[in-house]
Amino acid sequence: MNLFTEKLNKNLAKSLLENHFEEPLELQAAAIRKINSGADVIVEAPMGSGRSSTIVISTLHKLQASFEDAPRALIIVADKDAAIAMKEQFTLLGSYTDLRVHAAHEGEKIDKLAESIYFGSDVVIGTPTRILELYFKKNLNINKIKLFALDDAELMIKNANQGQIDRLALSLPKCQHLVFTKDYSAKVERLIEKFIVAPQMISLEG
């Protein structure tokens, strides 16, 4: 049974096949089923294993179509390049959906970002600093978030973003949490222990 064609919605499966995602990677096969079940999930996997695409595919499957104005998925990434790259992957794999995806990073003026998000968004991808700035300015409504994903958690620690992650995660309503990291260290555990309880763990060796 092919996970992509049997377990994902038809439009997403069609887009994946058109973009040469014929068979899931090991990480995708292990993680997407657990994520689709609604569980909180921690993924420890090396670079190049498909962490970002797993987040994108899971989010596209969960949300499927645009709905109201406030975002339902918030994805935190380490830097501008990661935000842009993930948005591009949403555009590629979300070709059969009308989901509105915005990338919030320091390379774009805050007023322009706020306006784009205000006029309707389903997924917001961003750096901790930019997302928190939007939130403090009341330009980001997080009351409807259903999925909160943290990519490259180890880099959040390296970049001293722990306080920002705390503030964001603890301000969210009840939602599903996904944490992706290269190494699940004691520091990463401390970073997430306040907002994730009894998660399912997936660990792939590098």
C-alpha cells in the first residue's frame, strides 16, 4: 500500500505523484500516519531525510482548503531561507488547493506582512522573531491554530530563541504539536516540555 495514494486526500496524492513523489521516504512513511492521527509527534532525523516535506504534506492533508480568515497552522523555522523554501514547497505540492500560505521573515517589511495575513491566511510560516513581532502588534490571530510545528528545534536553541518559542507555544489554544529536530538533546527536551505532553517519538539514525 502506498501511503501517498491510499492515506492522503486525492488532490494531494495527485500533486505528489505529478511532482515525482512516487513513494514516501522512510521518515514520511513513519511520521505522516502518526501525524494524521492527531497525535503530538517529535521527530529526530538527520538533514536530508524529508523533515520539511513531511510538515508540508501533513499540513496540506490536514487543512485541505481555505477557511475563514485566521490561520489554522503555524510553522516556526530557523531563518528567512527556511521560510522561503518551505513556502515554495507548499506552492508546489498544494497546486490543487486554495490554501493561503504566508512566509513571515525579516526580509519583508512588517506592515506588508501584516496586511497580507490580515486579508486571509491558512498557514503562516515564519521565524520566531518575526512571528512574535506580528503577534505583539496584534497582526496575527492565533486563536484558531489547529497545528503548531517547530522545525529545526536544535537551531532555535543555537539562535537563543527559547523565550520566543515559550511565549508563542503557551499562548496557543489547544492544538496538535509537531517538533522536528536533528538531535533530540536534553536542551531540546527542555525547550518543548512546557507545551508538549506524552508525544509519540520517531527517531531515524543519521
